[in-house]
Amino acid sequence: MSKLLNRFANDLPKLSHAEKHVFYYIESNIEEAKKQSLTEMAEVNNVSTTTIVRMCNKLGLSGFSELKYILKDIEQNNVSSESSLLDNIKNNINLTLSNLNIETLHSLIRLMISSKKIVVVAVGLSKTIGEYFSKLLMQINKNTLYVYESHIIDLLPGMMNWDDLVIFISNSGETKTLLSIAEKLSYRNYKTAAIVNAADSTLSRHVTLSINAHSNKSEYRGYDITPRSTLLLLIDIIFGMFLEAKNKNKQK
């Protein structure tokens, strides 16, 4: 999802057909839209200037000038070459490993072992990572449920037992769907954890404990291409530690 679409996703249903046409034009042509006047944008889209101003108002903006300011603030290309992309990923992995809190990792492992059931929750681009984690646990016969659909996520409080553990997987830690359910579970004192790419995220503050990676935010033409490799790295580490701890418990 592009940064522009992500910002105004909740307001799009308010737009008329013509207004949506203009919005999606801007989203696909941000560099051109940055340079266009109100009249020029109206001509390109074959709409009136009033239509564009009305669109801005429905998006919660004061007018066209505020929209232009937002467009200028969007960085179009933070990844300028293959070398910078590789360096970025390498730095993210090194920072993640060097800043890992081992005691927090051990605390998560203890929660996982003591839990009767683990519920893995992930949405958006993190869904495949959540599925990967849940299948790792399932293959060693850990009772695991993978949830990614919003209407099922909303039902989690009624599906949980006190000896269950919910693990959220998120890149930003600011996804509204996850924040809402994490807050509800927290108020009811259920055990929760997060694996997230942002240490200072809101999600991290809503869970029992949080395992944080480090990943510099990257964009290309307004699209979020922040590497998720650090999330996979954390999951591989957590699973390896969990497997080792589980085997040690069997030997006692």
C-alpha cells in the first residue's frame, strides 16, 4: 500500500467517483502531481477545480495547498541503488542482533512453553510471516492458531483461555486492527507478545512483552518497501530457542 493511500484509506469511501479518479491519479503520478497547479490537475483529469477542492475537504484537508504540502513531504526514492539496498538490509540485521534483549527473549520462550495454545496474529504484508511462524510451531505439535482476518481478530477475546498466548507480528506496530485488539486483551489481562520492527511502537506498549527488530523505513515512489527480513530473523531465533528449551524440559 502506498504511503498516500495508507494515510487516507479511511476517508476514501467518502469520495465520489470523480474524486476517487483524481485521488488514484495522484497516487500513481506523485512526481507529476507535485508540480501541477490546481487548474492543471483538473485539466489532466477532465474534472472541475471544485471537484479537486471538494476531494481535499473530504480527506480532512483545508484545501489544495495542504494536499500539495503532503505530496512534497513524500520521499519518492530512498533506495537509489543495489548497493544502498544491500547495505540497508545488512545494517538492519546487524543492529537487530546487537540490540537483542536476551532476557526478554527467554521470557517469551517461557511464556510459549507454559501456554496451552499460541495464537499468531498478523495482517497486511506481515501475513505470510505470521503463517511461516505458525507452521514452524505446528510442525513440532505445538497447539497453534494463525489468525489474519479482521472479523476473526475481533472475536479473539471470546476465543481465548487464560493459559493461551497471543503473539502479534507487525512491521510498523501501528496497525489499527492490531492495536485495538491488543488493548482489549491487555485490559482483560491475557498474555500477549509482539514481534515488531519498531521498538517505540504503540503495539509494543499494549502487550505483555515485545521483541523488537531494527529496520530503517524505505520507500519507493510513495510505496513502503521497508525490509521485513529482520522479522523473519527474529522468528527463526525465537523458534530455535523455543525448540531447544522444549527439548531440555523433556530431558529433565
